[in-house]
Amino acid sequence: MRKLPPLNALKSFEAAARHLSFTRAADELFVTQAAVSHQVKALEDFLGVKLFLRRNRSLLLTTEGQTYYLELKEIFNHLLQATERLKNASERGSLTISLPPSFAILWFVPRLSRFREACPDIDVRIRAVDEVDGSLTDDVDVAIYYGAGKWPGLRAYKLHNEYLLPVCSPLLLNSNKPLREPADLLNHTLLHDETRNAWKDWFKLVGIDKNKGDNGPIFSHSNLALKAAVHGQGIALANNVLVKPEIDAGHLVQIFPEALPRLKSFYLVCRDSQAEVGKIATFRNWLLSVVEEEEDAYE
């Protein structure tokens, strides 16, 4: 079995030979001069030849050292070029994103064309997933999770500060049932998503009996509850991130200013080992910039 020299020793020798200086090689490699000298000595022992002639104020390559350096330089250049080609290739191709259906429909899909314009070399594959087990399958590159931001082995980036606010169709504001104060909500149909206790928490926030607010239909997804509200079926307690497009379009209105802060948020997650790799880093940077831009405009 062939035995190759240690990579760190080769890196130290190549840098020292290029600079003809242990000091400048150490600065480039972010190590001490003694460490470079030790690595070069270890390489000389491994090869059984002298690579440098050490003088008081200078460093010279031996004939063997000069020959070895020129060949090693070519090898390092080939390695660098191969790495750059692979990195460039990783910035193109397909990117599979797993995300909750409501977030996909109400937030991500309306912005998808902006990503296509910014990154035309990356084809997005969207996979709507209801359940999150805290791990990415091999066929998923990045995901949107809803939670507290802690998933082992994954790097998480918070997207928004989130809260819940009561919304309804403008048609309900002109109905025969008034909506002048929070207590008036008890005379209306309340729409619930899977977080049924949210209405009770909101009523507690505004000083109304927390046991109130459990009437009304329950929807499996937030976007279904919002669509029911748009059609005047009742009043929804909506996530500020997901409901913003409907408010901006005039389909829904925020009835009262009181907003219930959420302990959980939407996060972009990826494997910690791949956070800075090609298309994943490109998508992350784009997504976070969109969030920042929109939050600045909303304030």
C-alpha cells in the first residue's frame, strides 16, 4: 500500500518554498514559524532528503527541494482548479426544498419568480410536508421548519418575528354584528387552525375569560382558515407573516391592534456541514435578504 506524505507537511513545504521564508509561510497558514519548521522537518524525514539549505538570514531550496516544489506546485494547482470546478457546479442544478404547505402557498410561491430572476441556474423543487421530525432526508437540501430553532445537526436561520392578530373580510365589518371591541368577537364565528388554543391565549391577552373562544370550525392548515375568512365565513387569528399578502390585497383587515407574540417561528434549516456550500448558501443568502428587505419596508 502506497503511503503519502502528510498533507499539512506538504502545505507547509509548498508555502515555505514559494516564499523562501518560514515566517511568511506561517503568516499565510495562520500557524507559528516553529510549526512550519517542524512540518518541513517531518517531511524531510519522511522523504529521506534535505529540501532546504538553512542560512542565517536566508532560506534556499536544495536541488531535490526545487524539483519537488515544482511538481508539488502543479499538483496543488490541479487540486485548486478541480475544487473550483466542483464548487461552481454545486452552485447550479436543482435545489430541493421541504416546507409546510401553508408557508409554501402563502409566502414562498408568490416570491419564487424573484428567486428565478436572481438565480436562473438553480431549479427549485418544492416539497410540501406537514410533519417535521427534525432531520433532513438525503433527497432534501434545505427546509423551512416551524419551531423554537433548535434541531440537532442542523443550522437554523430565523426568518421573521411572529405574532397572531385577528382578521376578517371587510364584509363582516359592515354586518349587523358589531366589531367595536374585542368582546364583540364572541358573537362571531371563530376560525381555528391546528393551534386551537391560540384564540384562548389571545382573549387572555386582552383581558377576556380564557375559557372563551373555543367555538367554530377547525382547519388542518392555516391557509384554509385564511381562505375561509376571506370568504366571510368567520374571523381568523392569523400569523402576521402568512396573512400579510391578504391584508395588502384588501381581502382581509386587521380588526384590533392587539397581537399575540409567538414563541415559535419559521426557520430556514440546512445541514451544518453544508451551510456554506454552493447553491445552498446562494438560496440562504437570497431568502434572508428578501426577509430583511420586507421587514424593513413593513416597519
